[in-house]
Amino acid sequence: MAGIVLFGYSDVGFVCLDHLLTNGYDVRLVVTHEDDPGEAKWFRSVAKRAREAGVETLTSEIKDGPEVEARVAAAAPDLILSCYYRRMIPSRILAHAKRGAFNMHGSLLPRYRGRAPVNWAVLNGETEVGVTLHHMVKRADAGDIVDAEAVPVGSDETAYEAMTNVVEAARKVLARQIEALLAGTAPRAAQDESRATYFGGRKPEDGRIDWSWPTARIVNLVRAVAEPFPGAFSDAGDRRLFVWRARAVAGAGLPGTLLSAGPRPVVAAGDGAVELLRWSWGDGPRVESGALGLAAGTRIG
């Protein structure tokens, strides 16, 4: 039976591994990451699923190159799959796959190459996201496309809610193509480089709200980084206000001015106002109806 090495993490990595194991494919090695203690772990564990199935599992970073390469070489894979593994895999490791190496990326390539594609797509107000399975090459997310699956994004959906649909799309694409991948007959269609966009990783500080922005941009930021991600925020004195749900409403004032203190606080923005539907002070309780404890007219941010 043809053998597979899977590099994977997060829920996309989990469902792809689960599909392979559930359907009897020969997964010889799983390479995944150590969990970051500073990151909210909202996703299922690739390492746990692999170990429970008795699959050799290496929890390591790709910077530990010699060890990783030696383990991959020993597994003698016909196929290498990367499913939300967070590091570039060197070409010398990919070369060990007799029938090719393929990546499952969380966007409709060639758009949104790079990190956190679903979060970026929601932030930019996209109405559609998806996954793309593509041949791996030296440049990130630039290889020929095998297959893709689009999923719609509702105007009030968060990145996490969109991501749950992306995860299931990844399972569908892998199920459609795994036999062709193992047979070495996977399709390949070149990406249109003129349409390519690239986005980098995101940090918690990127969630800071600029109230001079248009209301749509502020609401999209809130959607893009809402729980379980670090959240959109603004400072009021020495306290940090997190906004977990919001919507654009009519209103006018100097951006950042608290127009209404509650029970649904309203803050002036660049082209209107934003109503806070779910918020918290720091890591305190989430509030959906209540006063901020600030007087109307207070400047936030």
C-alpha cells in the first residue's frame, strides 16, 4: 500500500488526518507542532489523533531539519501532505515523496497566499472563502492547483464561524483527490500570477481599532478576530475594551466618542457609528446588554 507522511496542525490538519485513518490509508508518519501555551487552543489535536491510531508522531519544528528529514526518509513516503502545517517545508524533504508533495491551503488561490487567510478574507469583507489543494513548490502557496472548494461567508459571520466551513471543505477536497494523489495522476492547473495576493501572519496587537476607519472596516475587524482569536480592542484610560460583536448604525461625532453608554454602547466612527453587541473589559465577563460605566461623550482609543 502506498505510504503517506502528513505534516499537519489545527482543525484542517485534524480532519485530513482523520479522513486518511478512518478510510484505511497507510499514514506512516505525522509531523506536527508543539502547542503554544500562549495561544487559545480551539482546534482538535493532530498529535492526539495520530498517537491514538498508533501512527509514529514527531512533534517538532522544521528548524530541527536533520531529525525531521531522517524520519521522513525512513518512512519512505509515496506522498507528502501538508495540511495547515505552519512552516515552509524545505525542498530536500519534499523530494522524498515519490509521487509528489501537496498542500491544503485555506483560501481560493492565487488570492490570500500566506498566513491566516480566512481571518484576512473576513477582515477584507470577502463574501466567499475556501480551500485549495496544490502541488508544493519552493515558493509558498504558488504551486499548480489540483482542486478547490469555495464556501460562502455571511455578512455577520466571524472568521471562526467561516473556518468551520473551510475545515469541512478541506475534508471534501481530500476525499475527492486522494486516490489521484496516490496514483500520481493528480490534476494541475497553473495559478494566474496576475491575481495573486499575499498576506502575513497576524499578532494580537493587529486587533487594535482605529475609530477613524469606516464602520464597515471596524465591524469586519471585529468579525475577523472575534473569539477564539485574541479580539478587537480599544483603550479607555488604563483599561482595555474588547469588542466581540458589533454592527454599523447611524450616528455622528468625533471618531472614538461614546455616543451612548448603554445598554448597547455606540461609538462614533469615520463614517457613522458602531454599536457594541458583545464586549468585555479586559478578560472580564462578556456583556451583551449593559452600560460601559463611562459617560456619554467620553473618548475611547
